[in-house]
Amino acid sequence: MSSFPNSIVALAATLERGWQSYRSSGEFDLFVEFTLSLNGLTEQLHRQHLPGLVRACQELENTALTFFADREMHPIPLDQAVAIERKLQIILGELRRHETPAILARRTLDTAEGQIGDCWNQPRRVLIVSRENHPWSASLAEQLGFFGFTPEEARWGEQPANDEPPLAITFIPDVEGRAYPPAAISAIIALRTRFPTSYFYCLSVPSNLQSIVLLQRAGADACVPVGNKVSDVLSRILDLVEMHEQEMHRVLIVEDSATAIAHIRRSLSQHGIDSKAINDPRLLFEVANEYRPDAILMDMYMPFCTGVEVTSALRQIPEYQALPVIYLSSENDIVQQVEALRLGGDQFLTKPVNPIILASVVKTKIERYREMLYSGQHDSLTGLFNHSTSKVQVERLLHAAQPDGQLVVAMIDIDRFKTINDNYGHPVGDQVIRSVAWLLRGRLRSTDLVGRYGGEEFIIALPGIDPAQAIGLIEQIREDFSQLPHAHAHGTLRATLSCGVAALPDYLTASSLIAAADDALLEAKRTGRNRVVLNRGNPQGQ
């Protein structure tokens, strides 16, 4: 298990010890600790993109929660304990042999020498189940191979010879848009039984409830609707192995009881949630401005003012108008609860709060809040920063680089993109755009800016390197993209990129850097396309 982050190793060890302690004593409090550890492990595995293990943990957690509410049910009957232990050992066994997904990328500038890393070519098995010679199968296999996966094909009803669980299994039906026949459902069930930790994608599923429910019951994790074919599946598989550096959830607790604060902070900590507490609501604005919470847990009744009054005041500040506020109170009056929610709250939890319910509500509210913030800053097609956010990020990087640092800005455009749309349709054009985004995200550092500037045009900003290094990297991206196959209904196509580059200290403002890179891009287009041009004109330009 050494390949997992320390947090997962520790949680798995705690979970195993917790279960052994409970089996020895049968004490309810130890069962609560075991369930909390299980819930925390589920959350950590979700962040590591291990959906099969997440599913197994959730099933075990649901079983455990049936014994969570009543002390009189403990120790639980022997047959139930054996069933829980069997599921637990499956999870622990998978954890011991399952590697954490590698970042599917060549983060070339993250290494000391700036050399290409090995992780780009690290194989990841993806099983493609279809009839023989299905055109989607060949297209998907070709693109998966380019992005560093190891695609394998199997026919419906066949059992793969390799016992190692694949990262994902993709099912392609014989007839597009029709309900999967009983034989296909049986084949999916058989593979799900054999590979409980793999991620299952069913393509071309008709948009009706019965078809989706049957496939979910059989073991499908994602039902891709008719019309979303190879590109959608490829996007989801890439997301499976891309490690997203997520900030820890931050919760500000406004509560005047030291005992309540200790209980709440302990419950949140067990679920990987950071927290800060204040006992005087008059400190709220100052502390919130410094701590930048993702949610506030607000006691309803405190000295000086009520939680409703605090929330109402908080909503007067524009940056806090959407921040989730969750009330904690022993208040049972439904009228008071409704009034509290009407005046700016998002949820009402009655004390004492079940720690798992508390953590689940907090995480759900924070995820939705972050999704709202994310959608306002990112392009919906590619997941990259949008136009306005990209410009803000260039300003930020420029401010950090000055007065003596390095910053390179590049504008990148897909050559003859209108011809791609005209000849192959806009869905294929969208696929090509997403391929550029995947390649840029994979090749650049987490500290670099990657944005979709508009249409088929992208912007990148690379701090801390000189123009020669940057051009070498961009040339490699340009060359590799020219070899990338893009699937369409009758096979594959290839496209090229033109790039313009500008850098400090030739240009000293964000607007001049972007404009100079855009001018260089136009020059690259005029001089033949599929090339990189550096703009050295107008030194010390403003």
C-alpha cells in the first residue's frame, strides 16, 4: 500500500484496527469509530479517482449505517458481522495491491532537468467490449494508445484472459441507441462480478429511465447517451487518471460552546475537513476574510446576536452572498427553522448532530459551492480557464514575476478549424478542441496557466523559464498534436497548431504580452501555419 498517499494508508490501517477492536468488545462506541473511519476512507478514495473501491466502501458503509442508530443492536449478530468482515477484507485486499492512478502527463518542466518523464507512457489497461470490427472500437483504441493507455479488445460474452482488473471497461452495443439486450446485460454482470474495482462505461444508451436503471443495476458507472461516442468516453477516462490537486475543505464554526466546538471539529477532522472556530460572532468578517472558508457552521443563539442576524449581515457582502451557511441549533420550532432559512441560511441541523450526517451535509454544500465558482471561471467544453479568468491569471503571474523574474505567454490556434467543422461537423470540431486542452493540461505544470481564449484559440503562460525553453516545449506539443488521431464516423483525421510567443522583459504588461503573442500567432498563420513564432519586436513594449 506504499503507493497510496499517507492519508489513505493511515485510514485503512485505522479502519482495520477499529473493526478488530469492535469484534473483540462489541461496544457501540467502537462501531461508531469504525463507521466514521470507513466514511473518511471513502472520501479519500473518491479524491484519488478509484471509483470501484469507492463503490465497495459505500456499500459497506450503507450496511454499517443500519446498525448505527441504536446501542441495543450491539454487538451485531454473528452472521451480519461476518458479512461486514468479508466486504472489508475485499476492500483491504484491493487497497494492498491497487496502485494509485498515475498522472497521465509529461510534466516536463517539473523535473530538475526539464526532461520528459516516464509517466506519460505508463500503460493503463482499458478493455473495449464490442462486436468484431466495430468502427468505434478501432477509433477509441487508437486514441487511447496515443494518450498512454493499453487498449484491449474483447467480444461480447468473452471473459478476458488477464485477471488484473483493467482501469476501465467500455461497452459498445451492436446497434446504436437501442436498449441493451439480455445477453449484453448478463455479460456486464459477469464482468462486474469479476472486476469490482474497474470503471464501467456503456456507450450509446437510449435516453429512457428503464434502460439506464437496468444498466446501473448490472454494474454500469456511466451511461453515455446516444450521440456522445468516442470523444466523451475518452474525456471521462482521462479524467479518471488525472490527479486533481484539491484544496482541503475549510469550515468556519461560529459557536459559543467550547464543548460543541470540540465535538464539531473532531467530526470534521475525521472526514478530512479543516476547521476554525470563533465564539464571538463580531469577529466573523475579520476571520472569514483571513481564513477564506468554503462554508460556515452557525449556532442559532449566541451572545450579542442570533445566527440569523449574523447570516443576514453576511449576505450584505457581495463575496459572501453565495457562501453556504449551515445552522446548528436545538431549535425544534418549524416556523423558526423556516424563517432562519428564508433569511439566508442553506441548511438547518438539529443538535446533537450525527457526525456522519454533519460531514456529509458540509461536503455536499461545499462541493456545490465550489462547482458554482468553478463554472464561472472555466470553459464548459474543455474545463480550462475561460477568457476573462485567463487574463486575470496572466496579470497574477506577471505581478509575481516582476521585477526580475521570467514569464512567457503563448497564443495557440488550431489550423483551418473552420474546414474541420464544415467537413466533419461541430461535434468532431469540439473533439479536436478538447484534444488540444488534454494535451496542454498533460504537458504543462500545475503552476502554468492554460486557458481557452475563445473559439479554437488557447492561451498559456509559463513562469520561471526563458523563451528558448518555452519554445522547445511548445514545439514538442505542436509536433505531437500533429500526430494525434481524432476519431470521426468514417475513421480519423489529423490537425495542426500555430503558435505565437512573447515574453518578459520584451513586454512589461499583461495586455502587451497577450497582444504581442497574438501578433506572433498571426505571423505564424501568414507564413505557412503549423509553426511557432517568437515576437521580439518593440523591446520594453508597454
